[in-house]
Amino acid sequence: MAYKYKEVADGLRKEINSGKYAPGELMPDQNQIAADYNTTRITVHKALQLLIVEGMVYSKRGSGTFVKKDYEPGKNSSKFGKVSPIDKPFGATLTNQGKKVTSKVLELSARIPTAKEADQLIIAPTEPVYVIRRVRFVNGEVFAYEHTIMPTSITTLTKTVLEGSIYAHLQKDGLSIEGSHRIISAGAATEEDVENGIATKVEQPVLVIRQLSYLDDGQPFEISESRFPYKTSSITADITL
């Protein structure tokens, strides 16, 4: 099944590679693109999210979407249109297969999203979201602290679900996870990190991964921030230039 947002993404990708939009150039706004492709603004938003994940464009709040300044049209274009392994959402269960993964649920509540959250998740300002906070353990050792925002319309969550794998729960619901836009950085431990066992003292280094994940129909389903102890955390990626 070919989703409309993927067709729009393919069209925009071809336009960028043809030189219609130069590196660093501001692209038309989402309403104009929607009119050009005879579709909805939501579909265009999903298409642009895919191009952001691919590293072809970037979004600047309040200004619009731009072609990345260092993008070279036509060069390695065959790599685009695919989500690389490092852009695939990963969780403690998937990355620690064969080990005992458990969770301590700190919070499962619901509230109205902030304006930024609603925009990122492409939901109405009044649509409730889950607030999830939990500490993940691998073989009894602290693995990560997770803070997640997820629309309540995506699935029904319970404490029992959170004690296991959320991604496995989504797949049981028949949902297919496509990819994520991920930012990996170093951070300084907070008092909350110390309380959760991520660090032994404030200002100690921690690995921070922020991501916006989406389903195969382009619908964003999760905004998350995961924090990891620096002594036991690393990321390995094979990159072809």
C-alpha cells in the first residue's frame, strides 16, 4: 500500500534533486505544497518529516522548511527514501535481547498537550496525551530513564504495559513503526538523574537521546527523551559516505 505522504515525499525529493530548490533555499509553505499535490496539509507535514529524518531538509520554527545547506543534489540520492538503521526507533527490550529487561513506572497520566507537542504530533490542541516516566533496568542494572509523550488515541496504556515493551504492545495492536528523527547529545546530570540512578552526582555526564517517532502511515506517535549513564552507554553506527 502506497501512502499519499510517501508519494508527496518522493515528489519533493525529485524536485530538490533536480535543482528546483537549491541548498539553503526556503521551500514553499505547507499549504502551497498541499495545493500543488492536491492533498492535505497534514499529509504534507508527514512528508516533510520523512525528508527531515533523511537529512535532506530541516525545519526552523516560525520560518518554514529549508533544503539543508550542505545537501548536494543528485549525489548519493539513492540513499534517500530509506530510513537508516540509526533512525529506527529502538528500546531497551530490542537492544538487549536475551537479557532481563524490567521497568519501574514513575508516572502514567494524561493531560492536554502543549502547543509545540500538538504541532509535533500532528494532533488537535485539545487531544489528550499520555505522560510516561519510567526507569529501565537490564539484568538488574539501571539502563535508562525515559520521559515520553504519546497521544492517547494511538493505543491504551496501563502500568502493566509500561512494565514491559511499549513498542511490542503497539505491534500487537497492529501498528507498524517506521522511523524517527533523533538527536543524540551529551548532557549534565540533574538531581532527578541522581534520584533515578542515572548518575551518582549532579553535573556528571549523561548520554541524552531525544526523538520524534512515527508509524508507517507517517503519523507521529511519540516524543521522547531518554537519559543514559555515561559509563555504560555507547552508540555504534556503520556510515557509508
